[in-house]
Amino acid sequence: MVARLRPTLLVAMALSGCAASDPGGCHAEKGGGACVAEEEEVQLLQKGSRQQDLATSGSTLRSRGDSGPMWQYLQELEDVGEQNPMDEVDTCNMEDPAHMGCPLCQMDGPTFVFPGGKTRCIFTESKPFRFKVIPGDAKKLLLNFQGGGACLTKKTTTPAQNTMCIAHPLDFDVAGIFNRSIPENPYKDWTVLDVFYCSGDMFIGNMTRNYTDNDEPVVQHGYWNAKSAVDWAVEQFPELDSLAVTGSSAGCGGVMFWADYIFKQFEGRVSHKAAICDSLMGFVPEGLLEDVLEEVGQEALCTLPIWPEAIREACYAGQVPLEKLLPEVMAAHPDTAVVAIHGKADPVCLHFYNVLASDRNQGNWTEEQFVMRTNQRLSEWNAHPNFASYLVNDDFHTFLPMPILPTTDTSGIEGTTKNRTLCDTASNVKCAVSETMCSGNQCCPSVQGLLGGKTFPCPAAENTFKGCEVNFKPSDCMEPPTTLFEWLADLPLHPGSKVTSRCGGTLKVREDWELPGAGTRYCAAGQAGKVFARAA
């Protein structure tokens, strides 16, 4: 089967700017950071300046292999970044004393912030690291970790045509949750802090590798890049109503590594928060990360202050348990929704895993094996009360920053454009899993492995029907699927609100979906009906 990749990502969806007079109420007295500048003081931002050499010409980007979903994904990101008019974005240099730390209240619109210091991208030829701030409501912060592959080994880093990560800071997050012209976008008026990704290390690098590029050591400082942005946010937002930490692809790794630390930095200063992880389960071949740890040394990684204690102890024991990172966030912040969004047979994640596995002489995964392992990991995470998931019945990689977000529901990336035939209470339909026929306000028979083995409403039951042991409908033919935008609108949760796991596909119990031949289009019955409700 040929994996279907994203449509062409042209920058036709420009971000709308904030009002120049007062972007989202970001003055200091409204919680927009320490800003005391008077009218006559020096202009802090360099308007439309190329002085930081923002333009990344095609000649400086890496040539890339043209086969395989991972390389196609990276090439598309680079194409979008190349086309975006970066010379029209304001810039601010934090190392320049005249810029006073680049306060939010001095930003009239989208601004590239250059923190300097230990920040850098992966190669000596790479452009300087920067993060992007889009001013909005100063009480609501969307802190996003950008995606863009991972250069974890020599083979995935050099030579140039095999580079499996973005090596330059590029402004390609312009669609999806970043498109402020979409009325349904729940984050359209938030302040956005977009942590650009050009280190290839999923934002935890503090290391010089034992191989070179153009005769210079490969240096990965993703930790320092992320820290510069997080430190800026902590300084600029003394109090928040809402905080969402998001990330797609490798940026989801940023969420895994950084969410606990960020939430603790804002402890007592934020009312509602959420961690939203898009298109990454953290699958890497056995022993790979442990080999990286042995190469760079425990001092480089285990000492980082972002680790929960259990992860730090594992690190000192020579282990890097990616699968335990999000559960640590869930356990440390039980009132916070931690959610995962994923396509079924994600072609990019699968290709990335198989490239790394082949390099280590480990067997490749098929699409079916990848989906099975995804559901196994989700089942582990699902044991935590504050976890929920949204699974799209499509082979697609990343949703939050993509033009397809407005049309995505659990049935696929074109879900809202489909002509659907809905049922009514008179319809005779099949119950989930058992396939017993039912109609209207009837209860389907209990199934072991689904909703705790309790009876549940028929797919054709009225949504107000409460006559079964469990009143959640694991399959529903009366209403169209919940769109991804609708699902995201509840995050972060406020007191009394809830988030429910959603999945598109036929329900199967675990004993069936772990068998060979289960396919890739099913939903794990054990995850159906999972609800996390924040106490009122």
C-alpha cells in the first residue's frame, strides 16, 4: 500500500496580526511582562529587518533524499518555510541591552526573538536559532514546540542527503491552530510562543556528537533553545488564565520532555492548563537512545533540570524511557488533561522507525504492527485518569499546524466534507463488537473488554437515553463525528468541563486487534468511552 501524504502545503493561510495599538492587552499592567518603556525610549524591535540574515536561501538548505515519507515530510516543511515572507516579520535580539529582553508589550505583531547565548542549530552553516512570538490575549498562552524530524545517529545526520531533521530555523507553522482567520480555531486570539526546531534532538540536546559535518563537530543544543523560550515566557507572563503546551511530530517530543517542567514553572500562576501531543508515540529501536546516552555521557543529559525524579534515576541507570514521560506529566498534574492526537498508520513515524531499525539490524515494522503497538502504548497511557486521545482513521502525519485541521474528524482529514447518511431511532443497526442488531432506545449486550463489560446504548439511541449500565455510545450513527477543532475547543479544561477519547473505525477488543490480520482501521475497544472531567 502506498501511504497517502499531505496535500501541497502552500502558504495561502497567512496569520492575521494583532492590533498595533494594544495586541491582546499585552501592556505590563495587564500581565504582559516587565515593560516600563516610555514613548520617547528607543524602538526595541527592528521592523522588517534582515539584519539577522533571516532569509534561508535554497542553496543553504540540505539536499535530501526524495524517497520515503519522512524525507517528503521534511522537504514540504522546508518548502513552506522558504516561501513564508520572513523579511516582513519584526525581530528582537535579547543580547542587545537596548532591546530590554524583548518584552511582549513592545511587540506590535509577530516577532522573531533571537536569544543568543548557548542557543544554536545543529550545523555550523545553520542560521541562528530564534523563536517566534505572536501577540494576542496576554492571559492565554499557546507554547508550541515545532516539529521537523530527528537526527539521532550519524546515519540520520550525515551525509547531507540523509539528514532526517530540519537544520535551519524556519517559519512553517502558519496553518491549523496558527491560522487566526478560522472562526472555529479555539486558539485564534491567544498569544503564541512557537519554539522553532533546528537541533534534531527533540529539544533535549546538550551535547557535542562524536561525528562531524563539514569537518566541524555536530552540536545539538535543543535543550538550550527550548530553555531560552521557556525562560522568556516565565518572565513575560506573571499570571495566566490558560496555558496549552503543544507540539507536533518531534515537537510532541518537546511536550513529553518539557511539559512537567513548564507546568511547575507556572505553578500558582495559571488557572487552566493542558498538554497536547500530536503525532508521536516515542517509538525508537531498542537500545538506540541508550547508545546516545553512553556516547555523550550522563553529565550532558541526566543533569538537566527538566526531568522528573523517576526519569532522572532511569537516566543515571543508563536508560531513556520515552514511554514513561507523558505518564509522569499525568501523575504530577492530575487536574490537567494530557492528550494525544494520532493518525492510524502514520507513514512518517513508521518510516522514521524503520530507517533507524534497519541501521541497527533490527526488523522493520509493517503498518499493522505499527498500529498494534500504537494501541498498546495508548492502552498503557489510558490507565491514567487524566489522559485522553483522538485517533484519526487516516494515514497522515501531524494535524495541529496543518491546513487540513478544519476538515479533520475521526473519519479522516476530509471528514467534514463527506456526505454522510445518518440513522434515526427507527433504524435497525448493529451494536459495537457483538454486532447484535438494535434500534432506538435499546441497550446493547455487554462485551468483555468494552466499557467495563457493561451494557451500553444502541448506536441509534437518542443521546438523552440513560437506560443502560453505561450511558456512553461507543458507536453513534445519529450524529456526525466530533471534529478535531471541536475536540480541542475544550482544552485546557475548565472546572466542570470534560474531554472524551475519540476514534474513527470499527471497535475491536484487544484479543482481536493483537492477532495477525487485524488490519489498521480499527479502534481499540478498551479505550472507548474514556472521559476525563475536571472537578467543578
